[in-house]
Amino acid sequence: MSSTSQRTKVTLLHISFWCVYLSVFLYQVSSFQRGRDMDWDKILSIVSIQVIFAALLSYINYFFFLPGFLAKAEKLKYVIQFIVVFIVIISIRIYLERDVLNVSTNREGYLYSTRFIVQVVTSTLFIVIFVGMLRFAEDWFELEARRKEIEHEKLAAELNFLKAQINPHFLFNTLNNLYYLAYTKSENTTEVVAKLSQMMRYMIYDSNHPEVLLNKEIEYMQNYISLERLRLNNQIPIKFDVQGNPDNLRIVPLIFITFLENAFKHGVNNNNPNAWVNVTIQLQDRQCIYTVENSLVEKPESTEKSGIGLRNVKRRLELSYPNQYKLITEEKKDVYLVQLTLSLS
């Protein structure tokens, strides 16, 4: 909740309360005069005195006494200040009300009775307490808004940290590939550098946004697969298929790449002619089903180091797509499958 929205809600709450109170009090006073000649001047005067003095006490307490009490928790000081001001303002209010009704010479009437004084004190005190409770409600709104803001900042920082972890992980793998090509003096080395440059441009500029066009993410994955094809000298069958129209769909950047990297890491071996990788992106309306299948030529290492990328992407999914994704992993004898279903924006 923004600070402006919060202030608007609190202001509307105060206005609503005083409108309701004024209506009820006006109705009570007019009902009391029913059957007699309605002196609206006196009625409005009495109502104005009641509302003005009740509001005066309420907002002295609201803006001056309560903030000091909440900040320093000096109970005795708060009680003394409040009682003194309350007595002074109530005394003035009673005097004015008697004067308006022209009963200064009739000291035996209701306005001079203990019952009247008790009624004024209790009704005014009730209003002051109620408005004071609005102060606590406002503080709660502020606390809740701040808590949500801190939570949002924390999640954003965690997402940025997780996303930043992808860069060194990707660079580590790609530089290993580049080193291998340079070591073997492959003619594909310059093409690898060019592809790597395109991918780094995407990672540095485009992936800094909360979401990117799905087309951009697909292009990034195609460049990655091109690098792998070059490294493997096109000896391993690699299929990449997009079914449906990705135009105008947006996705959290770099959410797919970890599964693709793992497919090549654990499913492809230069010396294994039976190795293969199949990648499919199926799009229907705004639902995306991302499937990665690969041959399993070696058991995935269970060390902490090898699981960083997978834990990273799972955490990002929890933060970016809460209750909007489904992740299935399935390992058979010689096939490993990952299927991620997302609701895209």
C-alpha cells in the first residue's frame, strides 16, 4: 500500500465517522424537540457545539498526546495532560451550551444536573477513545505497509542474487567449451565468441528486467544450443521445437536455461554415439509447457556444487511464480525428463 493510498483511506475513515456521528446526533436532538416548535437555530447550535468540542478534544489527543505516549510510553504524563485539557474543554462546552439555551438563571434545570455533566463527559470520552483507536489503526496500516515493503525488497534482493548466480555458472560452462575449442584449434572458435557475445548482451541488458519477451528467451536458448552443437561438432542429435505462437508473451528471464544446461552436462558425452537432447516449448493461450529430455550417460553428481543451479531455479520459481508453476522431474534407466508448466503474462 502506497503512503498516498494509506493517507486517503485513513482520511475517508475519519470523514465517514464524523458524518455518521453528526447524522445520529442531529437526529437525536431533533427527536427530542418533536411535538414542539422546532427551533433549528438552537438545534444546529447545540449540534455544532457538541461536534466541534468533541472533535477538538479528539484531535488534540490524536495528534499531540497519543504520538508522544506511543513514542515514549510515559503513561502518567499522558494521563495528567489529557485530564487537564479534557476538564478545561468540557467546562467551556457546558458553559456555552447552557448559554445557548438561555438557562443561566435556571440552576435547577437538567443542564445543571449531575446527570447532564456525566452524559457530556461519557459521550465525549467515548468519541475521543474511538478516534484514538483510529490512530492505532493508522499505525497498524503503516506497520503492515512497511512489512510488505520490506518483504518485497527482500524478495527482490533474493531474486537479483539468484539471477546473478546464473552468470558465473553460465560463464564457467561456456569458457570451458571455448577453451576446448581453442585448445583443439577448431575453426568454430570465432563463431563461439560471436554467439557468446550475443548471449552476454542479453544477460547484461535484457535480463535485468523483471520479465522479458518469450521470443528473447527462446533466442537465448537457441544461441546456447548453437554453442553446444559447435562444441560437439554436430555429432549429437539435438532437437529444439517451439509449438505455438510466443509473440507478446512475457517470462521471467533465464528461468529455462538451467534445465537445458543440465541436459548437456549429464546427458551428452562426446564419446557416446547414443547421446541425444530433445527440447520442446508448447504454448497454448498463456500456458507454457517446457520439456527437456536427454539421454542419461552418467548419474548426476549428488554433490552440493552440482546442485546449485537446480536449487537456484527452484527458488526463483517459488518467488516469481507462486502457485503458478508445476515442475516434474523423472529419471528412467537411460532417460531423464524435466517438464515445467508455467502461466505466462
